[in-house]
Amino acid sequence: EAQVTQNPRYLITVTGKKLTVTCSQNMNHEYMSWYRQDPGLGLRQIYYSMNVEVTDKGDVPEGYKVSRKEKRNFPLILESPSPNQTSLYFCASSFSGRGSGELFFGEGSRLTVL
Amino acid sequence: AQSVTQLGSHVSVSEGALVLLRCNYSSSVPPYLFWYVQYPNQGLQLLLKYTSAATLVKGINGFEAEFKKSETSFHLTKPSAHMSDAAEYFCAVYNSNSGYALNFGKGTSLLVTP
């Protein structure tokens, strides 16, 4: 089954404790992206990757890091989480990231930073 | 940069009534436009997309949207609402300027009452 898998789905952590949210897709997609969803703000892009070893900032990259060492994986790293990073995070992938390609989304990871 | 505006953060309809969710876009070039749906505790799922092939686009679950250039609109409709249509709906436009991302609207929550 074609899917984007995120882990963990739910996480409560404390300020400053490094964490990683993993994302994996099994569709051989070149493009992967991270979004955060906040009430009243919709979805905002954090980082994206056009292919292996190619990453770039989205609209709200501060406080986050990513890496793309393998085509299927695109982890999101919070080196020192803060309460304003409490949010619902989505990983998404697409065949090429350009034009009319459909974005496939994971089920989301709800993060709470105390 | 391309952007979309969704009019109405909450829409309530009776079961069997017409569903109309409004989306206006801003783009200096012919846009690629999308509607996504998010059911509770799930990721986003593509409903339909406009890629200039036809102005009336049919999607899944009986939804359709009409691209109107003169009105810069891409409203989502369904003739008869079902209880299972209750969800969050997002309009999005492909952004070729930044992150090859989709720029999402802030979402419209659809409530269907018996």
C-alpha cells in the first residue's frame, strides 16, 4: 500500500530536549516536505527536499533541521524544542514537487512541548 | 507569490443540502489549484485538482469545483451533503516561487447536521 508513515503520532516533551520525528514514504517520490498545522493558520511549510541531499527552507524553518540521506526518509529534527513548536506536524511527498503533482500526506504527529 | 483565501472558517449545512465552500486565488500566472480534505485525526487527502484542462473539475465523493478566471475563484460544491462529509477542507495553490510547495488556505470546517 502506498503510504507516508510518520512516527511518533503523539509526543509530549519538555523544553530543550532534542527530538526527531521520522517520515518514510514507499512510493519512490523525489519530493518530500514538512508542514505544521496550527489553528487559524492552516498549513505552513517548514522544510522541503527535492531529492537526496537536496533540502531547503520553507516559510517557517526556525528551530528545525532536516536531512535527506535516503530517498525514502526525511526526518524532522527539533534540536531544542520550545513551547511555540507545539503543533500538529505533517510529512508529505510527491513524485516531483513541481506543477500539478499530488501531495501525499502522512497521518500527522501531534507534538506538545511543555 | 500565489496564494488562496478561503471565505468562512466554519460552514454548517443540513444533511441533503447543497455544500458550497469558497476559495479565491491570487496568481499572476495560470494556477494549479487543489482541494484537500482532512478527516479527524487523519492527514490530508486530495479531493480534486485544476490543471487548466477543464474549468469544471470532478473529484471524489461527489465533490466538484469550477475554475472561474473572471472571478479568480475555485469554489467547491456538492449537491447533497452527507454526514460523512463533516471534515476540514483546504484550498491550495501550487507555489512555483517558494519551496515548490502548495500554499494552503486556512481551512473551512464543514459541519453537517441531521
